[in-house]
Amino acid sequence: MAEVKPDEISAILRQQLAGFDNEAEIYDVGTVLQVGDGIARVYGLSKVMVSELVEFPNNVMGMVLNLDEDSVGCVLFGESQLIKEGDTVKRTNRLASFPVGNAMLGRVVNPLGEPIDGKGSIQHDAFMPIERKALGVVTRQSVSEPLQTGITAVDAMIPIGRGQRELIIGDRQTGKTAVAIDAIINQKQTHTQEAKENGIEPVFCVYVAIGQKDSTVAQVVAKLEEHGAMEFTTVINSGASTPAPLQYIAPYAGATLGEYFRDKGQHALVVYDDLSKQAVAYRELSLLLRRPPGREAYPGDVFYVHSRLLERASKLNDSMGGGSLTALPIIETQQGDVSAYIPTNVISITDGQIYLEPSLFNAGIRPAINVGISVSRVGGNAQIKAMKKVAGSLKLDLAQYRELEAFAKFGSDLDKATQRTLSRGARLVELLKQGQYSPIKVEKQVVSVFLGTQGLLDEIPVKDIKRFEQEFIEYLELKENDVFVSIRKEKVLSDSIVNSLRTNAQEFKNKFQVSE
Amino acid sequence: MSSFNISTRYAKALMEFADVRNLLEQVSNDMIMLEDSILKSKELIVVLRSPIINKDKKDLILKEIFANKVEKVTLEFLLFVNKKNRENILLEIIKRYNEIRKIKLNRVDAKIVSVIDFSDEQKNLLQAHLKEISDKTIIPSYSIDETLIGGFTVKINDTVIDSSIKQQLKKLRKNLVKN
């Protein structure tokens, strides 16, 4: 039997523990004066910085938010029951920060970067402070590349560019998260070999869940995994049961991770789901810190809370590597009231909004996007030429349709032109309906929008529109796949393609069986 | 205004006044004595903070206790604080005075905690060392805490120099968990 000598063991132990220095440690301390409601007032800590992490007993971390003359106000990231008056607080000399690196992809973490998915520790590259100043004017360039969401209605009419901030706003249960999740799932195609050949760079995604039910987040993660989207996505979760300070810092942590990719010259998409809950969390801790309340009891700097977060979305210029950080903040409105405090704030900060309506949702129009008041202020430049060409009249047609929609019940009493507008509109609305988790590639979007706006669907009954579109695309894929390849590669709609689309559509229409 | 601001203002005023009268040394000694004696007497603190006991009574109490033990200026100051309805923060004012005085004199308290008593030689060595580090006159106070296991800690203002075995074990534990 082999023998293990005790001095061998100690030699190995010594070797393994080498690098552990036993020098005296020097640190700054303070004493807890008062604690409760997730807030602690600390005496001492005289050299502490704002937003520095401090260490309480029982492994509770805190962050300094108020520096007063004779005390320091900290928010606690753990339970306040574990801390009592007179406890010693230690400085960490580290600003609140978040671990970054490619190892974060595919993981579910809390806003401090600690894994909560049970997959073990994360070998991160570095820690970056969660509060960073947004980049200045000289380092940026205007939005120029598209960020395809895979949702036809969005990509055609409310296009989002890489580096843009597009707000998704709507009441509860209108599919806000669904739009964002679809956008994340659709980024899978940017990670393929095919995208690489076409010069499309991969987009890394961060999904920040703030104040949501943990079961909902688990469902989202499961969906992302099912569609193979978790490989390039990090989920930062601060659920409804986590302390308000963690919910408050979660979006900044997400932005930090996004910036890591952006600064490497890569592309990132960060979804903040949702910022109204973050504002509520910030209101809670502000009131506990005794900052004066303002409108709707939010503190005076709630605008700055969101503006400095969303300002970090950017498209860098080429000398900075050309990376981008796209932000999709989500805001939940109450009873469609967009003139409440937080919605107006965020609407004014972002570069456009996608407005989702419960009435449309209930009428079966999904995604329930109200095209009339949804806009994208900068994304137009990022749209590919082919899409720009076919989608030009789409918004106008739909606007005219909505104007006349009220008269639809008069039916045949209307004049020809009105009838035409109505029937065109009804078909376009039908065309833009799309199931959840089924993103459509941009070349197929171009073809279906082309069908609609060119009036090629006008004779097809409304109930058959979806089937016609699907079958036509399958037919075209088999017969003339070159059309798709050429749109994907050239990104323009040449006359020859237009002609081929027209003739093929006519041919197919003759073969198409209208359902009874 | 917070009591911190108020006590700072009163303390500074007294210091300036004493300086003008060339009584700074004596008044400062009085203040140290006052802090000690007030801290030792719980009843006095309660009386000073009590809003039920009226001003004249408090005047009498203060006079009776301190009349022959402190400078005239100091006694006048105590009565003045009482007159201005600030007797409830008298202790804070005195504490603040002593703090400011220490900063002015470049003195600093050092709380030294160890497992066993230091010998005088060790104490001298440590104090000389601390003086070198902090560049200030050290006023040491020693105490014993056996939970440190070994070594000692020094606390100067908010900064702790920790060379105890307890802290090193904590650090070792952290290192092991991390890897």
C-alpha cells in the first residue's frame, strides 16, 4: 500500500496556500448608528466614496449613497435583520461594480454578478464599475447598422438601429416582454456562419429583469434556452423579493456588461424589463434615505436616473472600434396613461417608442403595435435599402386605413377609392400579424411587405392572407431561391427582382386555393 | 439644523473666546474634566436632557456642581448654553470641543487591542512606531480581547491596522473559498 507522509501533505498544503501573505491589514471602519428598512446610517468611514461598496457583518454588502456631515447613508444588499446597532462596517475601497467577460454569457446572475443558476462560479475577466459616465460626442457616430428584431411590423415601420434606444411601452399583458424576447432570439442568426459571410456582426444580449416574478424569469430563460439564444445572452435578475437597492442597480449592471462588448468593438443589445419598477425601487430607497419627494413621490433626480442609464447606449465611431450598445427599455403604463411621470420622462429620453395597445391585443392583432403613435427617430438610416423601398408606403396605407376604419361597416355604400383603401388596410394588418418566438428573416420580410404594398394581395380573402404569404414564400424558396439570396447579399431591390417577384406572385395566385 | 452643526458652532466659539482671554489651556483642561465627569454620572445627563426640569433649577445644579472646580469662563459658558436652551446637547458640545482641540494640537487617540498585556518596552516601541506612521502625537488606550487569538489591532480615527490572527484566518478562509 502506498504511504502518504505527513510532511508531504504539509508541503503540498504550503505550496497551495502560497501567495497568501500574512501582513497586517489596514482598512477603514465605521459603526452602525441606525438600521432598518434596508438602510443603515453609519458613523465613521470618513474617507468613503459615494457608491462605494461597504461590508457589514454576516456577509451583507451595502452601497454608500449619502455622505452627510456626521454620518454616511448606506443601502443594504442583504437583509437588514442581520445587522444591529453598533456593528462594525468595513470599507472595501471598491466602487459598486459588475464582473464582465465572455464567461458571463449563458448565465443567470444577480445585479452584483453572483451566479444564481446553480452552474458554479464564473471566471470573469475584470470588474467594471456599474456607474460609468456615458461617452461624449467625439467618440460617437450616427446609427447606421440595422438591428433586426425579426418582427415584420417593427423592422418595416419602426426600424431599430444598432446603438439606438427604443422604448417598448404599453399596459400590462400587451406583449412588451414578448417583443424584447423575440428581438433577442432573432440575434441568433447574427452568430451564424452565414451572417459572417454577409458581413453581419454578432450581437450579444443582456436581459435585465427588474422586480419580476422569479417564475416569469425562469420561463423566459427556458424559452431562450429552447431557441438556442442563451449561448450569447446574460440574464441579470433582481426579482420582486430582492431588496430595492439591488433592483435599482440592476439596469446599470446590465449597461456595464453591454459596454464591455461595445468597447471591444462588438455589438450588444440590452433589454431593461422594466424601468417603471426600477423607478419605484429608487423611490423607495430615496424616501428611506429621507430625500425630499417630488411629483408622484419620486425624488427630484428620477429623470437623471433614467437619462444617465439610457445615455450609455451608443454607436462608437470607427476609431473607437465601431462597437454599439442598443437599449430596449420597457415601461409599463397604467390604463394606457402615457402622460404619467415616468413614461413621459423615458419617452423624451429615448429615440422612439413602440406602443402596444390592449385593444389591439384583444382584437387578435399581435404584436399589438399601434403603428400610428409608434416611431423610430433614428432607425430609418439603419434600414436596408430593399426594406426602405417596399415599406415606404406601408405606414401611409395603414394610417389611411385607420382613418376610414370607422366607416367600414357601411360596406358597399362607400365609393370605390374608400373601399380600396379599406380592403388594402385590412390585408396589411393581417400580413403584419406574427406569432411569438417566430422571428422572420429580413429577406422574407421584404417579400411579404412587397406583396402587401404592391396590392398583390388585394384579391385574396383576408382570412387566407397569412396562408398565402407563407405558401408563397415556400414556393419562391423552392423555385427561385436566388431572389432571397440576392436581397440578403445586395440589400437592394433591383428591377429584375421586382419583376421576378411580380410574375411569380401572379403565377402563384392562379394556383392558390382559396379556402371555403 | 443637526445637533452636530450646532455643537461644532458652540465649541468653536468657546475655543476662540478662551483664546482671546488667554485661558485656552485652563478651559481645555476643564472640558476634558467635564466630559469625564458628565459621562460618569448618568443622572446628570438625564437631568440636562429633561425638559420638565426648569431652567433656573438647571442653573442652580450646574453652579452647585462645578462652581469651584472650573474656571469662571467655563462656568459662564455652561450657564450660557443652558440659557440658550441647548443644555440637552451640552455633552455633545463638550465632546466636539475636545475633538476639535485634539485636531488643533495634532493629537490622536489610538485604541490598541491585544490578547496579552504589552510590556512597557513594547508599548514605547509601538507608540513610537504609530507616531511615525500617523505623524501625530498618540494618546494610547490599551484593552484586552482574547477573541483575537493572537497579535493586536490599532484603531486610529477610522483606520484600523489589523495584525490579529483572527483577521488572518478570515482572510485565509476568503482566499480558499474564492479558488
